[in-house]
Amino acid sequence: MTDRSLRIVFFGTPEFAATSLVAMVEAGFQVVCAVTAVDKPAGRGQKISESAVKKAAIALGIPVLQPVNLKSPSFIESLSQFNVDLGVVIAFRMLPEVVWSMPRLGTMNLHGSLLPNYRGAAPIHHAIIQGEKTTGVTTFFLKHEIDTGDVVSSEPIEIGENETVGELHDRMMHIGAQLMVKTLDQIEKGTYTTSPQPELALIKTAPKLNRDFCRLSLSLSVLEFHNKIRGLSPSPGAWMETPYGDLKLLQGQILSTNQTTAQLGFEIINKLLIVHLVDGDYEIQMLQPSGKPKMLTRDFLNGLKK
């Protein structure tokens, strides 16, 4: 087998995936086709928007497929024409078996956690929300049950105590790209090994986020409140009903963790927006009112009617 002889099909949509695609090509891997989401209107002007993976693939001269239905005979036929050896899927919707089993060597995934913990759609968010100090990225081969396949490699990543999901996502995106390149190098050379995911008594999961989950409560501890804010910032954003309307709370800091004597709720103290929680006080530093851009809390308070 000559160097970089594998024919690879890449599945992905957002920047997280595109970063790995670029790294793979820069490392000399032969990506013969990219599969990504269909173009769709985005923004206020509803201009047609292309995915980050499509833009990267076009810039790299890689053919692009954008199936609406991953099981459609026309897509399966088009994909089969590329005669691929290996599939790589990152941040893409669930592939049917007819697709992920098509490549000769199977299909690999890059997941944003140290599997088996945080299987699911939002691993980076949930790790922060749960107060983890360490997470990581994992490469593994797909099989029927989601995020359960045999692991090839993993890389632990420390989480900063005030790091947001946006910040961690961007670090993980580049670390994950390098792990994927390392994994593909091992597969191409035939030096890789796989291991089944360990059996844990209690596996932490990372289900899809919805509006109700993102809602904050005064019954949370100060640390839980802080972790949920940073675990959902900047997107989709933790939110709360307040005396000032529904607000997304995007950044803050713990002021105290002693039992509070104040009544639970919001209070403006010395031009600061303070949340009194069950075991202490929390300062909101950045927020976003409904229908408005995000802003520093001091600017929001200055704009309140006296």
C-alpha cells in the first residue's frame, strides 16, 4: 500500500467538521467526496447559505453531494461511484447502515467526549453543565447503536473553571482535527488497534438541548447556576424569567457560596445585577434581552427606565 492511498468520503456540516476536513487534506489524505447538508436560507435576509463543509470542500476541489434523503437510491448510487475505502463522519446527522457500511473499512466518527460518557448530540455542553474538569475527543468506528462503536484513539482535554462551551468547542475543534489525522495515519499504515468502549455502571449522556432544558432556576446552587450559564454560552443560551423580562444570561461570576440571607431572586446593587440563590450570590455580567443583541449587563441596566 502506497502512502495516502485510501479513498475517503467525508460527512459533516459545521465549522467543527470543516476544520478536520481541511486538516485531513493538508496532511495529504485523499478525500474523494464530501457529503453535507443542503443549502438553506439563513439570517434576516434569508439568503441561501452553504455549510462550512461545502465551502471548504469547494475550496479544496472536492466533489460535494447534498442529499435530502440519505437512503434515496440516487444518493446511494452516486456515493457508490466514488469506490471509497473509508468513511469519516463529524457533526452530521445519523447515517443509515447502507451508507456507513458501504466503505471497505467502515466509517469513523470523531466525538466530542471521552466515550462512553456523554454519548449524544450535545457532549460539549453537557460536560460543562455537569461541572466536569476534564473531557476529550474520541475517534471510533460506527456501529448500529449511536456512539457505541470500538474506539481507535482518544485525547483528554482539561476544562477551565470559567470556560464557556463556545471557547471549549473552538479548542476541541482543532485538537479533534489533529486526532483524526493521527487516527487516519494509523489506519492507512495498518498500525491501528481498536478497543470496545468500557462498561460503566452509570454512563452520563448528552441529549439534544431544548428550550425547557436551557431554563435556569433559583433552586440551583451557585455553582450549578454558573456551570449551566457557561455550558450554554453563547449558544443556545441559558435563559430565565426575570423582573426585566425573559433574559438569556451569557456570562457571570460567583460572588459568594455561603448560605444567603437575602430573598431568592434578582436585585440591582451598586449598579450590578445580582442573583440571590439558595447558597450564595451570583453576578450577571453579560446578557441578551428577547429580540435584542447580547450586551454587557451595565449597558442593560443603564437602559432600564428609572
